[in-house]
Amino acid sequence: MSNPIRVLSDHLVNQIAAGEVVERPASVIKELIENSLDAGCARLEIDVEQGGIKRLRVRDDGRGIARDQLALALARHATSKLFELADLAAVGTLGFRGEALPSIASVSRLTLTSRVRPDSDDAASDRAGDSAWEVAVAIDGRLEGPRPAAHPSGTSVEVRDLFFNTPARRKFLRTEKTEFDHVDQVVRRLALARPDVALELRHNGRVVHQLPAADGRPESVLARLDRLLGAGFAEQSLEIDVSAVDLRLHGWVRRPAFSRSQPDQQFFYVNGRLIRDRLITHAIRQAFSDFLHQARHPGYVLFLELPPRLVDVNVHPAKHEVRFRESRQVHDFIQRALQRRLAQGVLGGAESDAPMPETSGMAAGAFGGAPDRLAGSPGGGGDSAIQYRSPPPRASGVGTRHPTSALGVGDGRRVYQASLALQRPAVDAARAARAGGDTEPSVAAATDLPPLGFALAQLNGVYLLAESAEGLILVDIHAAHERIGYERLKRAWSAGRVTSQPLLVPHSLQVDPREADRLEEQRETLARLGLVLDRLGIDRVVVREVPALLRQADMDALVRDLLADLAAQGESTRLEEAIDSVLATLACHGSVRANRRLTLDEMNTLLRDMERTERIDQCNHGRPTWVRLSHADLDRLFLRGR
């Protein structure tokens, strides 16, 4: 005989609803903190015992709940945040369903204590507004109270013996450490979203987090980032703040050179609500696609603000997902804003839109040419958009040209004497101006000290050392040159102006038959890249023209790597997605190799090109291209005081 259909009791309905809200102590903490934030609190105190299984309490100093509304706060679907159905289309608060408190109360021993804040709207209407009141939920679900209590302005919710009446669900809870780790993660995420709220978290009586409220200064906000995400997060991040129409994206994105092996530092908030959304994740991943290896993950703390009517937050039981009414617009806005900020990097440099001359100092082989043909070098040609010249000397009789002979191990004294005599006035003038000291007007006016300073020497044939007003700059020559070449190739590719150079003697080589087949399919595309090849047989191709930028590259290695990249991309319809990868291969083969000795003119040309190249902070593979040791860093290394 089948069971009859019957109406479930309210208590049982609440237990079913709890399955959507209450999964573990961490989900209880999340709901309670969100209620406190909606109440306008400025301080939160969170106490947890045994990972939250035995006891947890959230106390705030928010508006409080009037005595006559305490019982209603524990009623199912009772909320002060919605009044009619239309309000659901423009939710501006973290909570709105009115399910959290009754659902939690149905699976625990819950006590709600509150005192209306004197400046609250409810204080005038509450005849007992100067007292605190408490209600509790009995084991059978009955409400006890309200009764007088001792409590400051604000609200406390205490939850004991979670899942005491649902043993099956209690068995699914993990160890105390695991449950508290989940609680800690929830607290961290909410603390990142609201740096203006002071927060204290205690576990078994031990203080875990004690975070003061940010006082409006950027330093205080950055200090909270470092406290919650590890020392160095703020220093390793780029700040972003971009607005367009009704959208605003702001926050911090970790520089690609400091990417993570796991996606454990990815926090995205929509109107203050932490969400996990595939649309957002795809937009961010696309923005980083030109910076990171596929095995690495970006780190970020980003906030998207938009009118509540443009986003539906009522699409997930735990409110982790949202649905945008203009999803494509949001996706493109986030992707482009991040791409632009990442391209600017630390230096904020960008290439001009003017065509890059093939005789530029960044062209392959140009470092071996005459110094006066180097773009940006003293007396040289090249781009005129940004030209940095050696600073004028003092009355020392030293010429305005840097030494142009190759630097060796024994050249340190010559480099120091000849180079610093020219560069010191610029460095000193900038440093004095920054410190507010007196400086020679003629020197300050004649010198525009570039961000990366001027070259001093080359170390081990790999690194470039330069002095700037801020300290010592170290550059990975190959990595920096690779990024510069890559950006130029991309610009030329998009403009359809990659210049090719015919080979006097065509170069033939043997390749894999499958790669030769791919060549037949992609011949026109390769020609657009400036690489003209023909097939001579089943496994042999001949190179007839090459990009002018790569005329001195190793053709065998270049073609083999290029064809391998194309073969790995699948059908020709996917080739457009592989263009950046192909250009990266071209740029890698055209960049300066290790142990190549550069003159000071060539090194300074590299520094100037770095300053005006987008995405210069890291190479095509995500490695850093340069680092700065500030004067304070150097003093710490040598235990010096300033």
C-alpha cells in the first residue's frame, strides 16, 4: 500500500530548505556575515569552536532588530529586503530570500540576540530600544522569548550543535581542521570584499585574524590584501579601475610573472557578492592568454559594479552564480579592460601607432650594425615618437657618446668612469627633484630621465644592468627582446604589413610528411607572415622568402618549429587562434641570444624600446623580463641605514 499524500510540517519544510543553504559550518558563517553586512555593520566578531560544529557565533554592531521583529526574523521567507516581486529583479543586498535564519535554526540550537542601534530608524519606534532582547529556538522548533538580555548595539547569532537532529548529515562533516579551513576561507573572501569593516576571527579561543578597518588610505587597503593573501601580493599586483557606460571594474590583478600553479587566488565580486561564473572566468582567461602558459593561473581580486537591474542573482541556491542581462557586453568589457591594464604593465608604456622601421634597433641583426643606425641611440635614426638621448655632461670634457665597443669582464672601470660621467647628472637631478632638494635648473630642464635609466654593463652575456633614479635595474636581454619583437610582429600582422626578404640562395630542408601536408594548407597564411615556402617532395620544402626582421635567424630551427606549431593546431579553421603562438615562435628565433656582447648604445636602445612596448613586464612565456632593486633594497642587503 502506498503512502498517502500529506502536507509537511513547517519544521520539516525548513529542514528541506536547509539543504540549499546549510551544508557545513562555513555556509552558516557565510549567511550570517552577509546579514551583518546588509545591516550596515562596521565591526564583526566571529567565534568558532571545534570547526564550527560545536558552536559558532557572529556578532556585529549593525542597525539591530527591534523586539517585535525578532520572532519574525526567524520565520520562513520573512525578510526586510524585498517587498514585492519587482524587487527581485533588482536585488541590491547580499541576502534577500529570508531562508537563512529559519533553515539554520531547524538544524541547530540557535539563539538570536539584538539591540537596536540608537541612530537606527527602528530606535524611535521601538519603545524598548534602549534594551537588548533575545529569542531562542527550542529542540522541537518552538520559539522561546523574547526575553531581556545584555548586549551592545547590534546583533549576535549563536549556533550550537549543528546537525544535532539530523545525524545522517552530521556524518558527512569532516575533521575539525577541515571544517575550520572552510570557515577561514569564507571569512577571507568576505574580508577582501569589505576592507571598510573591521573583523576578528577566533577559533577555540585563539585569535586567527584581527583585521582593522581600512581608513581610506590606499596603504591600509593594500595591507589587508597582504594579510589575507600573503606578503607581497600588493607589490606583485597591478591596480585597475576602468569604467564604461554602466560598468566599472576595479581591484588588483597579479602580474603574469607572479602567476600561480593553482587557481587559489582568484576572487571576483559582482556588486560585492563573490561569484563563480564561467563567463567571467573565460573573459579573464582570454585577457591573460597572451601572457601565461596554459599550465599557469592568474591571481586577482576584482570587483565589477553595475546597476542591480542588469544582473540576476536569484539563479543559484547558494547565490554563487549570477546571470547578466547583457552577458556579451560584460564579457568584452572585462576582457578588454584587463588586456589594456596588463599591456601597460608596471611601466605603463605602449608602442606608437606609427610603423616600425626595419632598421629599428629591435630588428634581428641590428645589434651588429653601426651604432648610429640604432633607433633611439644618440644621433641615430629610428622612431621619433619617443627619443631618449644621453644626458649632457657637466664641464668635464667627456663626450656625449657612450663607448660602443663590446664590454668584457675587465671593462668595469672603463664602463664606470665613462658611463656614469654621462648618466650621473640625470640620475642626481631626478633624485633631487623627487626628494624636494635643490637641483641645477639647466640640468633638470635638459634631462628627461627615462623610467629604466641608463645602461651600466652586461653580466654573463645574459643580463643588462642599468641605473635609474629609483635604484638598480636588471634586464633579461633575451626575454625583453623577445617580447619587443613579438609585439612588433603582432602589430605588423594585424596591419598586414610584414615585410619579406627574398633569399639569394633558397634554403631547402627535410621535414615530417605530415608537416609538409600542413604547409600546403597554410601557404597563404605563412606568406602573410612574410615566410614563403614551397614543397619539393613528400618530405622536403624550400624557403624562398623570410620576414625581414628574421633574416639572420636559424632557418632550419625556425621552419621546423613553425611547422610543428601549425601541425599541432588541427584544422585550418583554428589557425587564426594559433597566430599569436606562431608569431611568438618567430619572435623567439629573432631575439638576441645569450652571450651576445652588446655595446652601451645597443643596451640603451633596448631599454628605450622596453619603455614603449606593451606587455614588456614579461616575455611570451610569462617569465619576468626585468626587476628593480630599489635603494632601500640595496641598503637592506648590505645592512646600511639611510
